[in-house]
Amino acid sequence: MHTCAPGHAATAPASSRPIPWSELVRDHQVHGSLYTDPDIFQEELRQIWFRTWVYVGHESEIPKPNDYVMKSIGPEPVIMTRDKEGQVHLLHNRCPHRGNRVCMTDKGSARSFTCPYHGWTFANDGALRGYPFPSGYEGVDRSTLGLGKVARVASYRGFVFGSMAAEGPSLEEHLGAACEAIDALCRTSPEGEVEVTAGFLKHKVKSNWKFLVENETDGYHPSFVHASIFEVAQSGIGTLYSSDSTAVSRYFGKGHSENDLRPEFRKRDVPLSWFGTTADRLPDYVSRMKASYGEQKAREIMIEGTPHIMIYPNLFIAEIQIFVIQPLSVNETVQHVTALQFKGAPDLNRRMRQQTMGSVGPAGFLLADDAEMYERTQLGVQAKSPEWLYLGRGKHRERTDENGYLIGDATDETPTRGIWRHYRSLMEAA
């Protein structure tokens, strides 16, 4: 785990009016203005994006000392760097002199960043190295004029998170049960490590970010929104989200939710069925998994597959890829998506990349379906009546699993209701 020194929490302009959260978020209803009101969006930046833990990037994106990559926390750009000692930093891309951006390239290797406006130079840990014509700054304490740092930086299994609040729960406390989902993801690799090295696709949608978060573990829509691709691909995925499915929807608390498809895969009892293939087609991967975990454990891992989990507020692990959700405004959001890559699994990784392009690439089918729904919903919710969105599906059959988490049937809105309860608690914490 890598940790930077505490800094100051970033803020967004405060709303000009009090917002009655208890009146807008009900037990199984939410008010349409939550998706369309610019004041509410600004409060979300203050209370969620600039206060809680937010996923930023993966350590494998900056594998060597002095590597860097441009990332974001909400709409704010940050530079994720690895200094010469191997420490990971998250730096605000803003010169403390006159506010110019010091980095304009997406990624690279650099020991320092130089502001193009007046030539101030900063080390890749954010410290001010110097400025031209230094006699004009005689007596100035240079240690106070470095690049701004995200207050807290922490990493779990290579997944780097940042919090702009100097104090608060640890990353492990924030992740809670999501830690086990990340662990399960890493176990899919013969070497126990995930790599994010395939490059990102970026999709901008004219929609509020919360529609995307809700959709990621909504098991009710796939049979309708994605019916055409399921039929063409003959994938069998549709049955995972049918009314007869043994899969469950689950709310972990702290905003995290999942569609747990393992009951269906266990019922099939076929290794790699979750990936739509069979063991004989990936012999090298299967051999490496058995060598790493033993015959029985490897078989269990390859039957259960990777998780389908939304880690609040912006990291969606979607079996073969990850999505990073970035809100830009109240009605505009960017999805950054990349194929997952598993260390020590070249044959699996090749197919991961191919399937990702087929589903969420420029000519892909799956993400295009969802994007259309996001934008139509954003347009529809601007209508004045009915004011409320109904989220009550499956409420009568919610139950608690053996670990104490709330679950529903595969198509129930248990995750969505949990997400909104957490949202309200964060917004009322002001």
C-alpha cells in the first residue's frame, strides 16, 4: 500500500439553497430532480467525489519509476505518478503560480513537469524544483509551492484509490466486502495479479452519472436491452438474468453492489463457462492455473469466474473488463473501459481483448445498447410528471444471506435501493 501525506480536502461551490435529501430519496422511490439539478450535482462533488475514496487507476499502468498517466477524480484531472523510489502519488494538474496545467500528455515517463507559462518545474512527487530568474523570489519558502497532492492515496491489490479528504475511513474500511471481490478477480490469474495494460476506450454519454452506477448491477434490463446481442451471439447470458435464474443481486453496504452469477455457473459445473468457452480451447491457461492452485481449487476458480460488482462510486468490474465512471456535469458522463489482463495468462488475455472490442469497442454491441438507454432516460426524466422513479421491484422478497448481506433475486432492485440509501447518508453527512 502506498500513502501520501495528508493535504486539504478539495471543495466544489456550495449550493445556494438547502436540499431536503430525506424528501428526495425515499425507501423505494427517488425524485427525478436528483438526475437533473445542477445544484445537486455540485453537492455530490463536495460530499462524494471530493470526500470519499474514489478509484483512480492501477499500479500496472505506471510499472517503472518515473512513469506517469493522466487520470481523474470526478471532473478534476490528476496525474498518477511513480517517483524514483517507486512511491505512487496523485498530483493535481495545476501550477500553484498562475494555475496553468503542467501536464498535457496522457502518459509517459518524466522525472519532472515544467509549466509552459513561466517555466516553473516540479519533481514527479509534486515538489517544486525551481523557477526561472529566482532573484525575484528571494525569501520565498519553496516547500509551500509544490503541486497540490490528493490528500490520501492507498492501493489494494494494485487498484489505486484517492481521497481528497485528509481524514476519514481507511481504504479497507471503505471497500469492506468488495475486498473479497477484488481478491477473487486476482485469483483468476495464475500469478494472482491483474494488469491494466490493454489501453482505454472512452465513451461519453449525455446522462447523469448515477444512471450508470445503478445500471451496472441492474439484473432486470439485460433480457430486454441486450436481447439482440444475446440472440446473435448465442451466448446463454440471457438465462443468467431470467426470472428463473438462481443468480442473486446483492448489496454489500457502503454503496457496493453485485450481480452474483456463481450459482448459475456452479449449476453448469463447466470450467470457463463464465467466459463462454471450454477448457480445451485455453490449454495453456488451464495448465498454469492447475500448477498454481492445484487441480481442485483451479477447477473451482474457473467454474465461478470473475465478479460482476459495482464499487461505489466509480469502479465497475464487469467480468472481462473494468469501467471507470467519470462525471463531467449534471448531464454528461464519460465511461473509461479496458479489457482486464491476467498476469501469466497470454492466451486468455488475447481473447479478453477480442471480446472487449466486440462488446464495448467502437463497433461493439453491448455498450451501445446501454448508452442509448442512459441518454433516453436522461431525456425522459426531465419531464415533470410523474415526479418519482419507482425502485420497488423485489422488495417483498429481500432476504439476508449467510454473511449478513441483503440479497434479492437476479432481476430485483435490491442493489439500487442500497445504493440510494448510501447516497442519502453521504449527502446528509454535511
